[in-house]
Amino acid sequence: MRSGWKLSLVALAAAALSLSIWAQDKDFARIQLSATKIAPNLYTLSGPPGLDPTHSDAAGGRIGVFTGPDGIFMIDSQYPELSDKVLAAVRQISTGPIRFLVNTHIHGDHTGGDAFFAKMGVTIIAREELRDEMLHPRTGNGAPGPAVDPAALPAITYGLGNPVKLHLNGEVIDLIGVRAAHTGGDTIIRFENANVIFIGDFYRDFGYPFIDRGNGGSLQGMLDGCDQLMELAGPDTTLIPGHGDMIKRDKIPPYKAMILGVRAKVQAMIAQGKSQQEAIAANLTAPYDTQVPGGNLTAGNGQTSAERFVMQVYQELKGSPR
């Protein structure tokens, strides 16, 4: 298992649209989805490696599929262009009815197929904040984004606080809201009996964290999410990020330490009166670059993921508008 963190190339506007630069250029015909069995009746679906330069493991977000006599429960839905392939991959696992689909966060490589499945009668479940993000789509810099197919809107929503519990196929599934981290509507999904947690994208092992401030993400929320995971996960719990390798909780403390270290360096630059561009040019992530595969690869808008992370931390600490 690799160390470091995986950077997601997120869709820059909300929901069931092919909105990332990568998605606009991708030959979706080349993408085939494969299933990995995690526990009895619990699987992940992911695309092949090598097609997305910022996702070394696969193309698009990882999907969860949980099956049994009570029907199928899905986690995320990938890009809309892949909906038929996602359905076909699910049908290779089970021919039962797909009853529920929960979203870990707003980005199009995780919610793009929601409308497709909703029109099949699948109930979409997500955070209240995610539904609001769909109703008022924003690009990564906070500008208005294209409208979302109304069918994609979650039918059941929830906020922070006690988990939403689903009792399905002999399993207890907890939908647990995370304080605004990667986005403002993040959810982690815990399978209590299988001892598995789907994290979403606020943890990654390729590139530096992405704080989507335009969609409500926050630096402090990422730190809080790390603490929340440490409380929820035991030493043997399987943690499944939206992209990248499956991990155990021992990977979380160094990830949090990296975020805190970069935050301290950026705060010191601000205290010295340095500009955002000066902070970016100072190469503040250098002590961590050897630990973060892909940290100096381009992540969009001509920036590396390291530069983008420093920029986002600077803007949040300065209280800059989203």
C-alpha cells in the first residue's frame, strides 16, 4: 500500500454534469469499470488506471455497492457519461432492485449519474447542504455553474448531528455528516458489521488536499474530519477514499500533521505581510513533497496541487471571499 495522499481532479461545478476539465476531454468509451469485493455483499466499482493523470488509480470517483435480499444500496454514481456502464457493472454483481444511492459530496465524478438512477426509481440521499449546492451550483472559484437536472436532487436529506441509520440486508449503515471539509456537504458512510468506512474525498493519497471553498469546503473542516475518522475507526477498520488506496486509520495522523504544518507556514507568511503569490512561490510544501506522490503535478488552472493547496489555505486564513 502506498503512502501519501491521492488528489482528486474534481468537477468544477455541481452535480450531474460533466464539469471538470478532465471530463470534458475524456474518451469515456475507453473506460471500463471493475468490481472489487471488500466484504460479504460489499463491493467497490472503479475505472482503469492510467486514463486520468491526477487519479493514478482510476478514472472518476469510486462507487460502493452493497447487495442483499432487501435490495441494493449504492455510494456515489460517477460521471453521467458512464451511467449505462455503471448500471451494467452493478448488474454483474446483483440483479436485485437498486433502492438507495447516497452521495459523499457534490462533485460530478461522484454525483453525475444521480439523475439516471433517480429516473429508474432509486431514492437519492444526501446532506441538506449538498442539495442546496445542486440548486445553486458553483464552480471551483465560486462563480455560478450550469443548472442541474431536477431529477438529481436528493429526495431524502439530513444535516450534522446523529448519524442516519439504515438497517438493510442484515447490516447497519451509518450516514455521518462531516463538518464542511472537501465541500460543504460531505458524508462518510460506515458499515458497522463489515467494519468498513467510505470516506469520500477529504482524505487522499496522491497530491495535496483540495478545499473546494466555492462549494463550502474549509480547512478546519478537513482537520475536524480527520479527528472524526480517528474516533469512528478502529485499528482494523478498512477506510475507502473516493480515490486511491484503501487504508487503515494509522494513515490519518500524518495526513493531519501535514495539513497543520502547511497551515502554520502560511500563517507565518501572512503575519509577515506576504501576498498570496509570495506564499505560493515560497514552496511551503517542500518538507512534505517526498511524502506526497503527485503533489507537484498540475491539478488544474495551471497550478500544481501543492500550489493550489497553499492558495486555498492562504485565502481561508485571510478570510478571502470564496
